[in-house]
Amino acid sequence: MSVTMLSTLKTNISQIQLLLSDFSNGVPEPGKIIVERFLMDNKPYHVNKGVVLLLNNHFELVNPICPYCGSYHVIRQEFRERNPILGEFGDCRISVRRYLCKKCGKRFVTQLNLIIEPNHRYASIFKEKIDGLVKTGYRSLRKLGEDLHTFFGISPSHQSIKNWLKIGDEKRINNHIPDYSGYYCYDEQYIKIDGRKSYRLTLFDALLNIPIAEEIAKKIDYTTVYNFLKSVLADKPLITITTDHKRMYNSIIEKLGALHQLCIFHLFKMIGKDVYDRLKSKAVSYRNKIKLCIYFTKIKEIFRTYDLNIAIKRLNKLLDKYDDIPRVLQKWIRKKIIPDFERLNIFMRE
């Protein structure tokens, strides 16, 4: 017979022995199991030294003490309903007892801090899972949301995930392993901390796929980025750093003495925006839309190889038909691909 831990109360209730009959009507509901197993004959069950669990997911304190003045003279009042999101059980309805202190006259409620932090709706298990995921490698907010949906069937907002990733009093977090590859990726994310605009600077190892360091900055400029990269990479092997296409990064990485690889994904994304705008336009003929897609694919093929000679041949072949290429793509070839070709093909070199 299997033993299942209820994550909603994992720090308060040790375990529940499930019976075969529990599964007769499908997956057992946590509230029903708690009521049937722990609340036989309507007797309250003490889930820890301070909190008691009553019928229908009602919680109250065993020996209430005023958190403001420390007085034991308190009056039990009504229950207050809460709707926390408890891991795989999703949106649950619980009720917590309110109290009034006779001595200082202040009110307080039963706290379930081990399960849900004060003034939070998501259970602590979400933040714990996020902390564990980011330690295994770099993940975007979108990927973290997908991971949480896989584990719990719920996708929190990007802002909620940003809040869980918040660095407390420290402005920087460093990872420490014996050896790094020397191939790194640098990225920034806009975040809000306590309602204020900030940036999360991240450097991770591209081959090992692990974060190296993260720092919270109030603004993004040359000095901030340079000082972050210089201090983090001071004692590490340095070959290549991959970034997006901000011009500021060129001189920063050159000053650090590394090769600068421009992100191919960002290149395709920038060109794709102009292409897709024209594909949606009714002013562009169907024939020209087909032509636009064909030449955009040819541009992508230049960078879909690890052989530099093949990439150069594909570029030259494309340039032979330059006059036939749609103007929007001519602009990207003339102003971006040719001037930055050296920085776009670093990954093809031995």
C-alpha cells in the first residue's frame, strides 16, 4: 500500500496512508482525505504545536498569543476565508481563525507560514521549485512557467516568477564550480522589485548550461555591464561571449579580451519582425510575399552550418542576386549582416 505525502501540508502533517477505496471515484481530493482520515468524529487534529485543523479545512491556534504585545488574553472571533494555490492541488479554499487581543486591542489571524508566506497566494513550494530549477541551468521566464505547469498544472504570471527570483539583500549571486568552459552568454531581463524598475544581469556557461552569476542593477549602461563581466570573469577561462545586438557590447567584450559572438536567434528575430509585418500587409502582393519568404530562408541558411567556408559561399551566392532581393532584406544585408559578419560566425571557427 503506497504512502503519499500531501505537499499542501508537508511541513505540518507527516503522511497519509491512502486506501484502495480512496481511488474508487478517481483521483482522491486532498480536502476529502483530510476530513475522513484526520477528522473522525469531528475531533480536531493538531497539525503542529501551535495550529489545529478543524472540519472543512478550518484552522485555528491551539494557544493563541498576541504577536504584538505577547498577551495570552485573546478573544476568538470569526473565520477568515483564504484561497491559496497549493501546488498540484491548485486553487483551494481554507478558513483561518481571527483573534482580538484584550490587552492591546489589536487583531491578528492564524498564520500558516510554513505553507504560505504572509500576504502571498501561491504556496512556498512554487518558489522552492523555481530555486531548484534555476540551479540546474539557465531558464527564461517562459520556460520556468512551462516547467511549473508541468509540475503543478498551473502557469503563474511572469511577474510572479520574477518576484520569486528576487535577490534579497544581496545584489549579486555567484555560482562556484571547479571548471568553466570559457564560452559564455550574457543577457539582461527587465524586472520590478517593490514596484521599482530594475534589471537582472545574467552570465551563464553556454556549454555547461549553468548560471555563473546574477546581479540586480538599477540601470544598464557601459560601466555597469563592464564591471559586472570583469569581476565575474576575473579568475575564469575566457574565449567567447555571446550577446544580443546592442552596439555597446562590442567595445565592452573587446576590452575584456574575448571574441564577441552575436546571437543568431536575435538576428533572425529582428529581420523576422520586418518580414512578418509585410506578410500581414494587404498592400504587398502574394507573389512578393512568397519571394520575401524564399530570400529570408536563404539568409537563415547562411548561418545554419558550422563550416565557415560553406557560410561564405552561401553569402556570396546570395549577393550575386542582390538586385532581385526584396528591399527590406537588402537593408538588413547591407547594414547588419555584412558589417557584423565576423561577429556572426564566431561559432563556426575552430
